Amino acid sequence: MWNGNNYNTTGTYQLTLVNNAGCDSIATLNLTVIPTTYSTTDTSICESQLPLVWNGNNYNATGVYQLMLVNVAGCDSVATLNLTVHPTTYSTTDTSICESQLPLTWNGNSYNTAGTYTVTLLNAAACDSIATLNLTVRATTYSTTDSTICESQLPLAWNGNNYAA
């Protein structure tokens, strides 16, 4: 407000007033309206990079965040953060193999014994992907059969095989 009038835009405004002597007094207003500035930051990060520090504040989740700041002209500046947080992905592989199949190669690593193994890889968003292998190794079994037969009983059929002598 200037001399009882409101002005909303940049411009030169004049008013004719009356001075102390009762004569005209021309008052000129050279008004410059500095607009609010706006900025947008699009950021995509991995969950393992949290918290994100932006303009002195910590952010821990996907969302749109706005801050009112002051620009170099001393006027309002609205800063917007479009934050996307890509989660860590998890997978579990349960594998059971025979002892004779060792070593098992999984995600580029060789495993020779039963156990739970974890590797950290990168997912499609280039963020952590935690892969877990639950490896069960089934043991080879052994048996011995002692058999005595007469020659006249040959060939001996045992486990689908014939033995002649």
C-alpha cells in the first residue's frame, strides 16, 4: 500500500496530492515487484543412502517436499524436492543337492558345504539386492552286502545286475 492505494504489479505510478501550501504535489512510485522464484530437484536414491540431506533437512522416504527459502533478492523462493527412494530387495533360494554335485556355483561363488550364504548384489535400480542361499547337501549313502552262494546259483541277480563269477 502506498498513499492509500494498493499496487500489485511492477510499474510507475503517480498521484497528485496537495502540499502544505495548498498546491499540487506530484508523488511518483517506481515499483519493482520481484517474483517468487521456484526450483525443483528430482532425486532418486537407494534405501541404503538414507537419510538424504537437502537444504539442511533430513528426508527418509519417497515423497514431495517443499521449503520456503529466501532468494538472493531477499524474496520468497519455493524449493521442491521430488524424492524417490528405491528399496533394498531380498530373495531366498532353497537348494538341496547330492554330495556328488558339489561344489555348487551360485551367483558367481562356489560352495562346498551345507549352510546359509548371503551375497549383496545390485538390483535393476542399481540398489542393494540381498540374496540368501539355504544350501542342503544330502550325503552319499553306502551299503555292503555279504552273500555266499553256490556256483550252481550263478548268475546272481542283485540290484538289477547279473553277476556270473
